[in-house]
Amino acid sequence: MCLALAFLPPELIPRAFNLIVCNSPPKLERNNNNNNICKNKLVIGFLFYVAENYVGLTLNQLDQGVKAFAKPPQIKTSYFEDEEQESELEFDSNNIITPDDHEICDPPLFPTTLWNLRNRVESELIA
């Protein structure tokens, strides 16, 4: 999926990468300390590598480092029929995705203009 980033408009790359992180492969392992499900260390390392070298790091990723990719925010897709069900959920303000979460504060090692193919592909299709 990360290869597809090369064909997106540059302004959409941070958001698309965040979607990849949230929906990364379900290769999971149990953490022995508190029994939470975490992503495999290999997947986490790869996502951090891509962010650091090709996409850039957000403020949260810069602060937390590799740990920012271990347990991404959960995206809720179900709707509740009544208010009682909704009130039973625990609210965690750390898991809310805001537009600022996609804002790159540490630029990547390789600038997007170097590896992004979107403009080159568009200009070849038009010509």
C-alpha cells in the first residue's frame, strides 16, 4: 500500500499514510504486560521508516517515535440505536484524529518532489 503514495497528489500523502497506519496488516501479537493487542514490531518499524524518510513526521509521531505506530487511533464505524449504548463507551481524548494530526512538523529525509510520480504521470498522459 505504501507504494501507492507515489501516485497521490502530494497534499494528500500525510492523510493517506495515516489511513495506511490505521488499517495496516492484522499481523498482531499480544503484549504480555497488560494483554493489549499491539502490531508486530516489524510492521511498526516499517511504518516509522516510511514516515521518517518519505512522508515526514507529525508532532505526535515526533514526540512518541516508533511507539506512535504501535497502537493507532481506532475508527468507529458503527452507530448506536440508543444513548445508553453510547454512554457505556470510554472516552479517550488521545485517540481523536484531528486535521492537525496530519500536519507534518518534521520534513522527510527524501522530499516528496523527489519520489512522487503524480505530476510526471499526469503530464505523460496528457502529452
